Amino acid sequence: LKTVVIPSDMNDSLYQEYVVVEGDTWTNLAFKFFGQVEAWWIICISNSIMNPISFPQPGSILKILTRNAARQVLTTINDK
């Protein structure tokens, strides 16, 4: 995953901000935004989270890629 780079200066149209609530996990956020729990790592990489063992902290703000932007990331990886 360290080879996947998502620019920190992403265009605002490529993501939305989400405020973490109690009970959120990386997998349920991935399902909520991307429709698949396996995409949890996209949220972590987009937010420079290198220790996904810990749950997201309530009140923190995450950058969530749009489905199209996430799809582009996955396509880039699959092309390698």
C-alpha cells in the first residue's frame, strides 16, 4: 500500500469531508461510501493513516474520495 500515492492537494471535487461518529470502522465507512468493505484501505491511504488497527476517532474529519475517483485509483493499480 505504501506504493499507492494519493496527492494531499486533491481537487475538492474528488472528495468529500466526513466527520467520524462513534462506532465508525474503516470497513463500515468503505461500505457506506464505496459499497464494498474491501475498499477500507482507500480511506486510510487518502488520510495518511498507516495504522488501520485503530478505529477512526469520533469527531475527526476524513477525506473520502468520490466513487469515481476511487475507481480511478483501483484502475491505476490494476493496470500495474
